[in-house]
Amino acid sequence: MPFAAKHQFGEINGTRVSFVEKKISEERMQFLKDLLEYNGFEVIVQEEKRKSEEDPQLYTVGVTDMMFNPVIWVYDRKLKTKDGRIVSADYWFQKKEETKPQYWESMWD
């Protein structure tokens, strides 16, 4: 899943947010929530409406900081993991636990 092309804004439960990701799994939601809260953001999560009980529960994640844009924060190396490493694009997308190589070294994989 690539980054969203545009910085998206909206509301979750009456609170203005900058959307991080929409229609994601619970596992992905928890990963992003933990990472963003560790980096000092107030995270708001909303459950998406399901068409039927058999459909998986999906979530939308937003932060109250209207200036937050995941593309900028990841590629400007502003986010940190709990053990102090800089978050790479591969780490953000949960492709690798390792935060190296940097995005420009893995672009051609």
C-alpha cells in the first residue's frame, strides 16, 4: 500500500483530524496507533461500518495534529521507534523490522 497522494483531512467522532490511513486491519491500526502515540501524537481511531457480520472489522486512523502528513514525517526521518531508531518507509509499511537500508537503497527491489 503506497502513501496517499494528498494530505487528507476530515472528522472522526466530531474531532478534526489529519487522516493517517483508512480501511485498515486491526493489526495495522494498532501498529500505527502505538508508533504515533510514542512520537507524541494524539491518535483517534474509528471503526468502519461493516456490510455484514462476516466482513472483517476495518479501521480509520487519524491524528489531531493537522500538520501531520505521513509522507513528510517518514521521508524527513522525523519518526522514531520505541528503541530510538529512525522509521523508514519499509518499517512504516511493516515490510521489515529493520529500519535500514534507507528508502533510496530499496527503491529498486
